[in-house]
Amino acid sequence: VEALAARLAADADEDDAAEAASALRELVCANARNRRAAGRAGAVPRLLDRIRRLTCVDSIGALRNIANDAAASREAGELGAVDALADVVRAAASNGGQRGVKGSGVDRRVAFAAGSALRSLTLKDAANAERVSRLGNVLDLVNAAGTGDAKDPEDLD
């Protein structure tokens, strides 16, 4: 976990960092020890940097899974994760049309991943829940991504 977190550095090779984010997303899913280790290894600020710079879906998913650890969720909130994820949802929605995210499967996937991460941030941290409650229509935009095509946004085929 520590090695994967190190591979997320801003100056890392992009393909290597994307692979590390994907692997970290899987390793921290349903594994509290790995979530704590990822938080201690500095994964949260590095994932947020990748989310802000690249709208990396794997980084969003890794943050979502790590956020099930209370300390990591609190850290993410303090580092502006709620606003960063809300910006991702808004950008995905603006790329997809007036009624929400449509058209691009990638944009839909991004919107759903960011919405899921926002929800995860609220589960263990009351301050994050308050931050999300002030977002206005961001979660409506995530829900609108599901209108029209009923295809699973995680299924890129």
C-alpha cells in the first residue's frame, strides 16, 4: 500500500500513477487495515491532486474506498475533497447536455464515481456531511446521469 501511494506523486509517470490508483482502489476496498495504511502513507492528498488535475476515475474510486476510514475521510474533507468532487460532477454534467450527464460514457462514469465518493465522505465525518449538504444540485446532477440510457456506468462496453 505504501509503495502504491508513493507512485501517485505528481511527478510520477502518468501510466504508472494510473495503475497505482487502480490497484489502491482495489486494495482498500473492504479492508480497514489497508485503508488506514493508505491514509498514513499520504494517499489522500495525492489522490486529490490527481482528481483535480486529471479527473482520474481510478483516483476517485480509491478516494471513495479510503474514505470509509474516519481519519482519511476527515483528512480528505479538510483538504477540500468535497469541493473537488463537486467540481468533477459539474464538469461532467456540463459535458453531457442540459439535463445532466448524457452522451459520453466516460462522463457518466466520472459523475457516478464522484457522487459515490461524495456519499462515502459523509458516512464517517459529520463535517463532510455538512459540506455535501451545501452543494445544492450536485447530487441531482449525479442522479440525472442515470436518466435515459440504463446501461451501468461502470461497464464501458
